[in-house]
Amino acid sequence: MKLKRYATFIRFLIAGGFNSLFGWLVYSAAILMGAPPWLALIAGIIMGIGFNFVTLGGYAFRDMTRARLPRFVMTYCFIYVVNLICLTMLKGWIEQPILGQLILTPFMAMVSYVVLSRMVFTGRREST
């Protein structure tokens, strides 16, 4: 069981790296186009949900059961709120939102793994 969990974590790191880069690029593009950080985060979340469900569900957790999608979306809403709070708190030290989000990305990836593995991809499959 530990080996399976370790393999899942390694696959999550690989998929999460691509997902994080994609989300950060969408966020950065939105900021550069003049969007405020809260809106840029929403753009990154919306653009990434479908892509992330395939990479995380299909590749990392090996489970793309459609029944998991509503919880996946709700989890990303939670992740958005945590990210926005952290970004707002970090603004006192780092005023550049793109750099701030880049610094937060590893932390948010770990939050994502914990929440997704415990709330969405819990190990038991659900019906489609």
C-alpha cells in the first residue's frame, strides 16, 4: 500500500508540475493583460480544471470517474480561496503578483495534493 501511495505521489508531482506551469502561465498572462489578481486566479482555475482533471485523475490517481468531477471542481474552489488568501498576505512583502504567485506555487501544489487525495481521489472508485 505504501508503494502504491508513493507511486501516486510521484505521478502527482509530474502531472502537478505541468498543471502548475499551465496555471501560472494563464495567471501571468491575465495579470499582464491588466486583470486584478483575484480574476487572474479565477482564469487559471477555470482554464485548468478540465486539463487538470485529465492529468491528475487519469495519470496521477488513475481514476477519471465522472462522479468525482463535482468534488474536483469544489476542491478547486477551495484551493482558489486558499491561494487568494495567501497571495493577499504575501502582497505585504512582494508587490508583484506574478512573482508572488510563483513563490506560492509549490505550497499550493502540496495543498492540492493533500486535498485532492483526501476529498476527491480517496482510493475507492465510484460509479460513473
